[in-house]
Amino acid sequence: MPPHASRALGFYRLLASFSLLAGYRAKFVAVIVVAFAVPIAVAWVTITLGVGRLSVLALIIVFTFICVAGCAFAVWGVSRLLAPLDGALDVLEAYVDGDPPPRIDTQGTDAAAQIVRGITSLASRARSHDDERRKDSERDPLTGLWGRMAGRKQAKAFMEDAFRRGRAVRILVADIDRFAELNAEQGFIACDLVLKTYGTRLAKGAGDDSVAIRWDGDRFVVVQAALDADFPDVDDVVARAIIVKGQGSPVMLSLGAAQSADSVSYDQLLGRAEAALRAERAED
């Protein structure tokens, strides 16, 4: 919390330390009473003692000064009592802007403290809910792999980190063979099962140090990193066909790969992997 905001809450905490001022309204009443009763008392004493000793002009100046001081204290005190509500507004603004929420240390159980705690708790729950929704939106709901947009961002960051640490990077692009034919003959239930199975196999076979993406439709992209280009082998994933009941031929996976020990962009290496996939299919 900013220092000025903490200082503003100091007056509120001071009043909250008195049991008679536990309520928010009681704090306001106390500030108003002090702001006007004290100046009136001081002005009365000054006039009483000053009659015959001070000129009328001097008494008027003193009286005016005391009244202005009382009004200034009233404005200052009310602004300090509104500091917790300003803090609650800061919490809402931080939530909207996506910034870390400020810490607001209020005391007591009055209306202001309850509002601050309630808004802070609500903003925290809303932020957690938003984080969960964002994570869900970044993942492909069928396979659990990264979706295309989020996966691309993750892959770029993953490659930059790997090259910075002196590791080689390999990109695998995989397509399910005759997927349109499978969809036409078996329907979406069988297709979803095949996609989920191959997605799980690719992610597992690529190893922990990788980023697995469902790129689109029946296409998957896997980014791996390893020292000395010693990448986990995924040949077993490609070789293991999926048998679909009622399908004349087993469902296979075609794979294209490209790797580099030198720093290259994600798009460049992906293009080389896609070219390798097209060459693989051309041979078939």
C-alpha cells in the first residue's frame, strides 16, 4: 500500500482504537464535534479574556482564524475517515487493471472495515475465477494440450529459454492419416477418441521438457528441448496404430520433424517441420 494511503488510514485506526468510537457513524460525529465544539470553546474563552484588552478588530481576526481552523480540521478529519473507502476503490481498480491488489490494514468491525474486507475478498475470488477461466481457455478441452494461440506463445518462450541455456530444440508436426475419411465413416465420437489418444501419447512421449499443442483439427505440434540434441524418442507413438471398430484400416500418424542447435525463430523451425511432414506424406 502506498505510504500516503497508510498515513491516511492512521487517523482511522487511531479512532478505531477507542471502544466508544467503534461505529463508523460515531467516528464522524466525534470529528464534527471536535471540529466545531473546540473552536467555539476557544473562541468564547478568547473573547471573554480579551474584552478590554484586545481591540475589536483583533478579536474578529482571532475568531475568524479559530473558525477557519475548525473547518479545516473537519475537512481533514472527514477525508481521513473516507480513506478506507478510497482503499476499497483502489482494490477494485487494481482488479480491473490486472495489477496486484493493495494491502489495506483496517481495524474494527464498523461499516467501512466490513466494506473494505468484503470488496477485498470479492476481488480476490473474482481474480482466482478469472485465472481459472483463462487457464481453461488456453487449453484444448478435448486433449488437455495447449490451444493454438496460447501454445504458440508458450512455445516461443520455451524456445528462447532453451537456446539461451545452450540447448537444442526440435519441433514435431503430426497429422492423423485419413482423418476426414474416419470422420465420414465413424463420426465425431470415434474421431474425438482418436484425437485424445494421440494427443496424450504425443505429450507423454515428448517428455516433461516439452510443449505439446493441438494446432488445429487433427494436427499436433510438439516442441522439445535437450542437451546435445538428445531428444526423447517418439517413434513408438507413430508406430502404434489405433484400431477403430468398423474401420477398414488402422488409424496411423504421420510425423515431420526439424531441429536446430542455433537460435532460430519458432515460425522458421515450424515451417521446416511442416515441410518434412509434406515430404513424408509424398513418399507414401
